[in-house]
Amino acid sequence: MAEEKPYLTGRTYLFKLPKGKDLLETLADFCHDNQVKCGIVSVIGSVENATLGWYDQTKKRYEKTIINAQMELLSLTGNISIQDNRPQVHAHAMLTGKDYNVIGGHLFPGTKIYVCEAYIQEMVGEPKVRRTDKVTKLSLWA
């Protein structure tokens, strides 16, 4: 294992996300526009629909589900790193609907914002870069 260098905290952002936009794309665009290359992200709020998945380790691919319902976004947690020379947000989310059952998983594009509040903590240091791992076929930090 390579020796990891410590990170310092940089800028902190608290902001509302625009209704009707794609959640992951909006976060990635914000990071690009503000030159956030490494960091931590957290979001709460609600979404109009969601695309979630879980990784099938045997098949080496994500199994996705699309939820076409209003959902409370109980928690989105993730990180920001670089992939293909652009900031990318890797996030997992927990959601609930009117039945109060909770569903969660890897968040994919296609999740539409109803109202969300975001927190981004920039980390200053050598940005993490994602590359496809040959063994797992996942996009992991190099």
C-alpha cells in the first residue's frame, strides 16, 4: 500500500440545488465551476425520482433500479475526485417514501432534484484520480 499524504481542509460550501436538475450532474458541475478537485459531499432534501444501484461482485456490474416517485433524501454522502480530467461525485444515498420504508444504494445520474441542500468540504492536497480497476472493474482511486 502506498503511503498516503494528509489533506488539509479548504473552502466550505453550503448551497441550495436547483429544482428539476439532475442531482449528480449539478454537483459535478458545481465542483467544476468552483475548481473543487477533491472533497467530501453531503446532501439532504427531496427528489422527484431516483436511480440507485448495487454492485454485483460476481457479474462485476451494477444492477440499477429507477424509482419514479417522490422521495425524501435522508442522506447522501460521498466524495469528489477526478475522472477523465473532470470532477466526479461518487455518492451513496438513502431515501424514503410515504410508506417510510428506506431504500439506499449507489446514486446514478437520472435523479431529479425537488429541493436539496448541499454541503461540500474541499480537501487540499494531491487530488484523488479514478481509474478502472482491472480486478473489480470498478472506477477506483488510483
